Amino acid sequence: MTHRRSTILAATFTAAVALAGWATSSRAADSNGNDQAAEGGKLYAKHCAKCHGAGGEGTKKAPAVVGKAALPLDAPATAKVRKSQFHTAQDVAEFVATKMPANKPGSLTVDEYYQILAFDLKANGVDVSAKKIDPKSAAEIKLH
């Protein structure tokens, strides 16, 4: 292979990798809450279901995150970890990002925490289809 040809192949490969990275990040930026909720469901099963139940119904280990009793304004008197109020979905996000999973708090990425939040919100009947769930949109979702 000539030097010129190997240089052209290397440049083509570099451009293809750059374009693939751009396309991936572009898709991530364009995702909506439904996309996040789908990914969040997988993450929930892996990181949350063991304590909060497969359907988010709660267990003896942890409270419900889905259903009528989920995410109340005030922490239950029996709460071991939560002490703050949940006025908005962002309040939930801040709590979860610093306290969960219980065995390894703060171990997920910011995007993963918001994906799980989107999943929980959708499971609780919140329409997440219009926009990506992030700090700004989560602060606009009033829970109480």
C-alpha cells in the first residue's frame, strides 16, 4: 500500500468515526422523555427493583416509587434516608442522585438518573413524551 493511499484511508476512517460520534450525540440530544423512560426501565430493573419492587410498588426494604403512595410531599415518618420534601420531579432527582442506589449512592451517570426518573414519572401517569427530562424540565413538573 502506498503512503498516499494509507493516508487517505486513515483520513476516511477518522472522518467516519467523527461522524458516527456526531450522529450518536445528535440522537441523544434529540431524545424525548419516552426514549428516556424506555432506557430508564432497563436501568430501574438493574439498579432499583431489588429494593423498590419490580413494578415500583415498594417492599419492606424501600418505599413505593410508583402508585398512589409513591413520592409523597413529605418523607414518611419511618423513612431511613429521605428527609426532604418532593415538590417537583427535580427534588426527586436531586435526592436520588445523591442517595441511590442505597448500596452505591451517586454511582450512576446524570443521564442514567434522569432516565430512571423519566421511567418513574411515566409509570405514575406523567406525560413525558413532549421533551427530554433534565434539570430544567424536571423542575417544571410539579408533584405537589
